Amino acid sequence: MSGTGPRQTPWPQSASYPLVQPLQPSVVYVTETPDAMDAQYEGVTEGYAYAREGHPNADVVAQQIDRLEGAKGGIMTGSGMAAVGAVLMGLTKSGDHVIGGNQLYGRSLRMLRDDLPRMGVATDLFDPTDASTLEGVIRPETRIILVEVVSNPTLRISDMAAIAAIAKARGILLFVDNTFTTPLGCRAYDLGADIIMHSVTKLLAGHSDATLGYAVCKDPDLQDQMATFAMTMGLTASPFDCWLADRGLATFPLRYAQACRNAAKLADVLADSPAVECVLYPGRADHPDHNRASAVLSGQHGNMVTFDIKGGREKANALSQTQGIFPLAPTLGDVSTTLSHPASSSHRGLTDDQRHAIGITEGTFRMSVGVEETEGLVAQLANALANFT
Ligand SMILES: *Cc1c(COP(=O)(O)O)cnc(C)c1O
């Protein structure tokens, strides 16, 4: 088909093809005939029809994350929370019951507290570091257990073996939010997950410029049900964000290895500072779950370090303004090192008592360690702490 209309100038032909995956923002795809459209919708031929239902930029990214997780058929969503919603709302019905870890990502906790109950799905929380607290909240109608392997910001490690055993014995789906740990920290299927999600916004895309999620179910029927729900709700990922994530994923293993190396060093710098009350890093022998960390995390202990400074909010404000300290930016997984202060950001919705119960004080900072050159980064933090004290 050719003509003079705005859509009728043909794309130039090339005997060679681009090395870089193209960005394909087209919302709609042209088919030759109604028969061809039928063939496509019936699965006789393969092709795209309408971007909300799928597009090539989403598929190339999803397939890469599938490979990292050892999964098949995962989908991209417009954010990590869209992936959580696709699973929790796409796979439950009124009368079901969902259980979550008590230190889940704040918005996931909010979905369990406010949104699922409004739709007739009851919810309960348990302490995933102590699997004995799980049995007590399981009901006959429990459908899904949602856990994160490493908690934010206290970096406690869930007892994955015990939780997976209980879920399996009771026929409950184990849903793992693997954002913090990444598929290089642990492969969630190997830990017994039935469903995996990622906020691709974080380490996988890695540059704080794309908002995306990923979700996959081991069971193809559940995967179908979840993907159909995501299409119906329009939880679709933007092609441009997927294209950025594709570029980010190319360096993910390198970035992760460097960030883990840096994190281990920075944790030691913090531990040596008289201004610091305590440091939590799963790779350190003084971490409360250090033994479990060795079993669950595949040798790399992650890019997140949490520490408490002495002196409460006043000193927290002072540290944030200290020459050379990392920027206060409440996300994680960027190429540069950033800090977050949970009491004023991610955990501001909790009361002081609730925060203290999970180990967060006004002096708690969570550091997301980046890929900077190690020696310079160590010197930067050591100098900042020296200026601060
Ligand atoms: C950020 C995050 C989410 C939500 O992801 P968005 O892309 O921000 O919607 C979910 N779980 C964890 C552990 C996260 O860190």
C-alpha cells in the first residue's frame, strides 16, 4: 500500500538491520484483510494488534527477565505496583484470603490493607523471618502468600524454605516480590515461588528513568488469567520505558556485581564510624540473619545497606546536609549511590511505635549503593562521616 497520506510514506528498506532494538511506539498495527486479523486473534499467525494488548518493546524486555529468573511468558506492566495488582487482583475473587509479610513495600501493604478488603478479599500479615507466625493466619480460603526475600529497610531475610514448605503443603500460591534481591541475588522459583514480580523501575532498569513492572506465574493457566486481567485493566507498559529498560538490562549483571562490592565496603566504613549506632548488611557477620543470607542469597549480598546514626532527627537533618554525603532520594537501584530516610518517606504512614517495632528510628538511613569506582566512593563516605562528626 502506498499513497500520499501522512501514514503512507513507506519505511526505508535496508538489507542490514539495526544492532540496537528499535523503539516501536505504534499503538495500532495494520493487517491486510479481515481474514488475516482473524488468523492473528486465533493464534494461527503471530502479530501485534493494539499496544495495550502487547507490543514488541515490552516483549523483548519481558523475555530477558524471564531468562534471568528461569521463567517463561512473563509480562511487563506500567509499574511495579501494577504488577502486584495484576497478581493480587487478577488471581483472587471475593471470599478469598491473602497473606502478606509484615514489612512489605509500603504500597503493597496499602493494597492488602485498603484495596483487597474493599473487593471482598480478606488479608492478614505475618512475620516472614519467623515462619511459625504463618500457620496461625492461614485459612481454608487462603489463596496467595506475598513475601519479599529481604525486607526494606531493615534488611531482614525471610525464612524462605519454611514459608515455601508451608505454602506447598497447604496448596497456597507463594508470590515473591524479588525487586530488592534481583534474579542475581536469588532465583525466586528456586526458593519455591509460584509467582514472581519485579519493580523493573529499580535495579533491573537501573537508571531511575523508567517506571515498569514485571510479573510471571509458573502455571500457564494462571499466567493467562493474570495477563488477561492486566490487558483489561490497562496495566500496560510504555514502549519508551521498555526501550530504556532494555538498554539498562544490558549492563545489569555488571552493575549488580559492582554495587554489591561497593555496598560491602561502605558497610564496613559505616561500622567504623563513631557517629553510627549500628549497620545492617546481610554480608556482615553481625547481621541478625547472616546465616540465612548465605543460604538464600547466591553469594552476592545486595546493594542495600541500612544504618542508624546517633542523635535522632536533628542529626539526620545534619547528615543529609553534610558536604559530600549522598543525595536523599527515596528510591533504589540507581547507578549512583543514594540515601533514603524511611521515617520521613517510605514509612511516614506508620506511628513511632509501629516504626520502632520493626527497628526504624529517626536516625535510620537506607543506602542504595551505586556502581561508582570503589576507592573514590569509600573515600567520599569516609570524608563525609569525618566532616559530620
Ligand atoms: C519500588 C517497589 C515496588 C513498586 O514498584 P514501582 O515501580 O515503584 O511501582 C514494589 N516492591 C518493592 C520491593 C519496591 O522496591
